[in-house]
Amino acid sequence: MKPIRITLLAVAASAMLAACGATTADPGSDPDPASADATVTASDMAFAPGTVTVSGGQTVTIALVNEDAMPHNIAIYRDETKAEKLFEGELVTETTVVYEISGLDPGEYFFDCSLHPEMTGTLVVEG
């Protein structure tokens, strides 16, 4: 009975790791923020610029340059109520990551850092 239990735990752990490994950013790839559609800098617990404008399309790329010694990310919501999360990027510390975001219709969106909700901004997707 123990070998079956261990096998089931191994399968479950592998499935969880595979699900967690799905990401739209690779912080180890040394991305070039200049190639992104927009760049947001996290510094001193704030995002700059506060409003980011990108052209709509199949996929939008946003570079997050984290200058802080603590983890930050960008999470995008339909609006400030945060009732509908559309994207949540990987947390990174003192590095740059380029997020690939698809499915954003033209309009105005709210974004924040998942760990620091006081860090906020507006994403404008132009049609």
C-alpha cells in the first residue's frame, strides 16, 4: 500500500509543479525592456509611470524593471474593484521581466502589485 501512496503523491506533486511552472515571463532570460510595448519601473514602493498606454493587438508586452530589494509584479484587473483579474505576472526582485499579455480589448484597466496593493497604475489599451 505504501508504494501506491508514494506514487500518487509523486504524481500529484509533479502535476502541481507543472501547473506552477506555466509562466508568461522568464526573468532569467535577461529581457530587453526596449523591445517591450511599455516599461513600468518599480522603485521605492511605487510604479512609474502611473499610466501606461499601449496599442491593442494579439499580445501586449510590458517590461517590469524592479529596482527594489523586495519582490514586485504586475496584476491587471478590469477596474479598481479588482473583481475580475485578467493577468498576474510572476514576482521578481531586483531584476527585469517582460510579461506577455493577451486578450486585452481596447479600454482602460487597473493594475497593482499583488504583494503591495498600494502600488497602483492605469493601463490604457488603444484600439
